[in-house]
Amino acid sequence: RGWSWGRRKGLSMEGDGVKGLACQKTMDGNASNGNGVEKTVPPSCCLKAMSCLPEEDAKCHSTVVSGWFSEPPHLRSGKRGKAVYFNNPMWPGEAHSLKVEKVLFKDKSDYQEVLVFESATYGKVLVLDGILQLTEKDEFAYQEMIAHLPLCSTPSPKNVLVVGGGDGGVLREISRHSSVEVIDICEIDKMVIDVSKKFFPELAVGFEDPRVQLHIGDAVEFLRKSPEGKYDAIIVDSSDPVGPAQALVEKPFFETLARALKPGGVLCNMAESMWLHTHLIEDMISVCRQTFKTVHYAWSSVPTYPSGVIGFILCSTDGPAVDFKNPINPIEKLDGAMTYKREMKFYNSDMHRAAFALPTFLRREVASLLSSSS
């Protein structure tokens, strides 16, 4: 993904504190730092897992050793070698670790640390700034849903913009739609693209489509310079809204997106986990409802993402009505779409409709969803 501010950037650790967290809400009350000074405590759902073995951090690449790690007792003697586990620190209060078989690539671009490793159970894994982006085993669940939920909700989309998406997976899915004439992608980090082409060719195949026009640079600036009403659809594969990426959930950014869309144009924006970030979801929906005609929330299962699910906010601008819940442009009726480049594995029209079915607790906790789910 490798967005303007880095896709899913991790937090820097400073002593026992968390640095760089810019959550929109805070827990009720304050906590003392022991010196009689009150400090704001972010919600538990936004606290990232902190490294509990700093002495181990010094021995391994920083993006491999982050968060919590486990080492089987029988390996600690070193006689049988050391088992290394990558932990995704986006799971507050818990750990989800993948056993590292071999580190294939590690380097630092101008924007973030980039790591690729071979895992024991999920194939090759892409990690940016210590945060897991995708694995070979489950990437299609995310890529297919974030692309086809918006594109199958609008008839014959022609001009599409991808913000981020440097691995090429979203491009691969958009290319299934023969009506699309231009696919612009704005990605700031060229290293992410190069790494994907080398280690994830099944995703990077999306860059081979002649309709793709790659723009290396800042996406916000690119959008500001884009003609008004250019795109039928925009897909934002964005950072988590912490630190500098807080701007991604604020009104000016969504207004910029809306300006670039045609009347009745559609937006699909990554929108966190319902299990961990309901307050962020509520804030994003509230902002979007000030800018767009219709706003909906959908979700999908992705095992290696925090809590195993990921959400999407889908919006449309003033103009022809958009029925997101019932695909007007079903993928099954597009000639050759189901098998283009690679056979589809997750998305279909039934999954499309099911993605908008929301659990009762989410309807109750996120009140603004009630008025946008009609």
C-alpha cells in the first residue's frame, strides 16, 4: 500500500509511552505518570501492542521484532537454532504472530521500512513500518472486496483512481472491468511497487494493464490538481488514521475526493475493524455524511488483519442514485471477468450483498450508521 504517509504506519516507542498516536477520542478520565502530572490516555482500541522484549529488538531487524514475540523454550539454548516470529502490533492487548521461515527483503525507502518474509503458513508476507500489509494466502479477500464493492455498484465505470495500492492488487481487480478506460494510480513510494513486482507477481500483474497510468507522488497533491468530476470511482487504500495520517479521516480530504468524482460517482475507503475501532468508524461516517449524498459501511473477513476483519466506507456524490447493497453491475455478467489474469477467489454478488449486513452491536454502538443504512 505505501500511502502518502505510509500504509498502516506503526508507532514509535519511547520508554513506556506511546509516541505519535493521534486518536480522535480519549478514554474517560486521565492517568498519572507517577510524578503528579496528568496525561491523556488514548482508547484501548487504539493502543498498539508494545515491545515486551527490548533486548531482543536489538538482535533482529526492527520490523521483524516489533510488538510481542514468543520463543519456544526448547530453542532458547540455541542448539537447534532460533525461531523468529513476526507480530502484527495492530492487535491491542493481544498478539497474532506468524513464524518467519526466511527474510527475503528488508530495506528503508524515503518513507518507510519495507520487509518481505516467507512465513510458515501464509506464504510470502509484505510488511511496511512493522505493520502487516498482505499475505499470499488471504490478500484476495481484501483486494477483491475493496475494488468490486464500488465498481459493481455503478454502471459501466470508465475512469478510476486508486490512492495508494502500490502492491498492484487493486489494479489487478479493476482490470477485470472491461468498461474501464483509464486507471490512474497515485503511489508515493516506488520501492513498494518494485518489491511487489519482484516478490508478489500475482498482485503486481495489475501494473501490466495498458490502461494503468502510474503517478509517483503525494496523493493529496495529485487530487488537488485533478480536474473536477473526472472519476467514476475512487478507491482509497489508506493508512490508519493515526499521526500524520489523521488527515485521511478529516473533512477537507473527503471534500477533495468528492470534488474529483463525477455526479453519482462512488468512493470506497478502507475503514478499520468493527471489533476495535468503532469510534473511528463513527467519526469517519459522520464526516462523510457532511460531504456525500449516501454513505454506507461494509466489511469483510481477512484473517491476518487486526481482529480478522476489515471495514469499508462507501459513498456517492450528488447525482444518479447509487444502490450499494445490490450490485447493478454484477461481476458474474461481465464477460471473462471472473477468470481475467487470475480466477477470483472471494468476491461474488452474494458476498457483495452480505457485506452490508451489520451486527446488532455495531448498529447500537455506532449510532450514525442507523441513518445511513437505508
